[in-house]
Amino acid sequence: MRTLYADWEDSARNTWPCVAAAGRSRAGGTKVFSHPVAGELTLARDALTCAADPDQQLIVRSAEPDSRTYEHLRLHSFRAAILAMNS
């Protein structure tokens, strides 16, 4: 990493408070999306807020395991992988 980032110590020092606080500040909920191929998808939302800069958030969307949405996403990703291999 030091080869890629000459200021690695400063970058790590400034980034770590965000990473350390990510598990402490969360906002959730669900949203329904209409995907043109996979169909209707219900995804949970998790927002991780950076303690050092509360204006920054990492938004994560996920499907409940073994749900209809989970299976549709799994099948869609499998289909996409096959299409990518054949192109």
C-alpha cells in the first residue's frame, strides 16, 4: 500500500475513525425496487455513518437469506455470469 499511497500514514489516520465508527451509527428500512429482469426486489437498507464526518455514509442494500428477492438476485447473478462467459 505504501507504494500506491505515499501519504499512507495520513490516509489511514484520517480514514480509521470512519471505519471504527461504522458499526455504531445505523439507520435501516426496506425499499421495493422493480428490476427489468429480476422483477420486484425487496431490499433492506443499512446506512453506516462516519463519526469523523457525519455527512458521509455508506449505504448497503441486502436481501433476506432464503427470501424470494434473495433467490431472484442469486439467479440473476448466475445468469449474468453465464452471459459474460459467453461473450
